[in-house]
Amino acid sequence: MGALETVARIVELAGAPDHAAHIAEMRALFEERTGAFAPEDAWFEERFRAFWCDAVTRAKFGRAVEGDLAPEERGWLQPLERAHRGLFRAEGRLLVDVWSGAELAVTVVEDVSGAELEASAGQLFDARVVARVGATGGGAAAGSNTVAGAPLVAVLLPGALFHPRDAAGAIDAVLAAGRARALSTDHVLDALMRMERALRSLSRVKAGYAYRAEALDLPAAPAPVRKAARGLP
């Protein structure tokens, strides 16, 4: 089992009723940090995928279903929890993180993510990459790496969130402010997700109005009250 299959299995297991309260709590925290979303929103699917990416990495939800995972799937839990989150620009299969300066050569890209990258060439996107030596990644292969002769799998996880092209200049200013204040990756990228949410919800507003350094500490839009129900909207 590869990383993509493991993520899919974790999300499948999340449908059990006994995980409903845990999922509702994770969703509330995610929306508190990044902005609320609901099924009627045009951006719902993208945000929902981003939520599950956050759940299996930062929130470590895989531990809640570890007992139901196969040994190879359990082997992906620690790498998923250490996944590199970045604000990327794609240059072929090389992902350049404009926040940290890291350059990651991905070897596996999920079909949906691959289509998003192709359709959104030139856009900055918030995503996570998980790497593991001596494993398979699943999905569509995009190349190969090795470490000391062993294969290194670097997987772009599903759930990337793309920022508009016309926000690039304003994002640069936000990143500069974040570096000056020594803010964490999650603080800055969560704030950018809130800014993207604000821009989508406002009509006839330029990106520079939503994407600004002063918004780094603004609270997210209030999340609607939700019942704990199988992790679904």
C-alpha cells in the first residue's frame, strides 16, 4: 500500500460512527484557523479535501484508526505526520516552496492533483509532500529518486489549495511580514487560507484587499454550528 492508498483508507475508516465527535472537533479547529466552509459554497470541495489532508497530517487522525490499518499502511503514519507543508510553485515535477526555500522533486502525484497542477500552472498553492525511503507511493509515477541506493518516494498529497494568480504580489508582502515576525509555517499558511476564503466571499474586491500583512492575525470567519455526524458536512 502506498501513501495515497493509506490516506484513502484512513478517510474511509473515518466514516465509522464512533469517530464522529473526533471528526467534528478536527473540522471546527480547522475552520477556526482557516475559515468556515459549507456544501453550498463554490469552494467546498477544495476546502473539504484540504481539511482531510490536514486531518491525516497535522491532526494525526491516522492514530485513531491505527488498529484497523494493515502493517504497510501503519508504516506511513509517521511520515504523514512529518509531511512537509509549503507554499509551492510547480516547475515540472519540482515543487519550489516560496516560504521556506525548499525544493522537492515529487515522484508520485494523485490523478486529481496532477490535473489541478496542469490547469493551474503558475499559481501558488498550499500543499503537503510526504517522503519515505524504500516504499511505494501509489498513484501516477512522476519520476524517481534514490537515497543511498534505496528508492525515495515523495508524494504530493491530495488537498492542495490554490491561490489566485493576481494575489502573488500581495502574498510576497505577507510572507515577508511573516518572516520578519518569525511566524511558524502553519500560522502563515493558515492565514493565507483565510485570506483566500475572504477574497472568494467578497464580490468585486481586488486580491490586495484580502491578502495583506495586517490580516495575519485576524480571526477566521465564524464557523456554523455543526452536529457530529460521520465527518460529513
